[in-house]
Amino acid sequence: MSPETRSQAIAAAVILVGAGLVIYFLPTIVLGIGEFSPALGFIVGAALLLGFFAIFWLRARYQRRK
């Protein structure tokens, strides 16, 4: 495994673990915010889920430029 490949694998693992934690706690976060405003709870939940895909999209764009 080359150093570049190892770096990419570590970065992907860190992103997946971080996203896993967010998704694990997502119901608690959304319900907590939803008590204040259901619409805001929906927006925050959608933003957190879309953020997972946005991170990989941005990383792919960065890697293409490199």
C-alpha cells in the first residue's frame, strides 16, 4: 500500500466514522430541535444527511484537481 493510498483510506475512514456518529445521534438531535420547531428539525436533519454526501463530493473534486 503506497503512502498516498494509505492517506486516502485513513481520510475515508475518518469521514465514515464521523458520519456514522452523526447518523447515530441524528434522531436525538432532530427530536430535540423538533420540539422547538418541526420545520427547523426537518431542515437540520436533511442538512446533516446531505452533508455526508457533500463531503465525499468535495473530496472527489479536490482529488481530481490534484
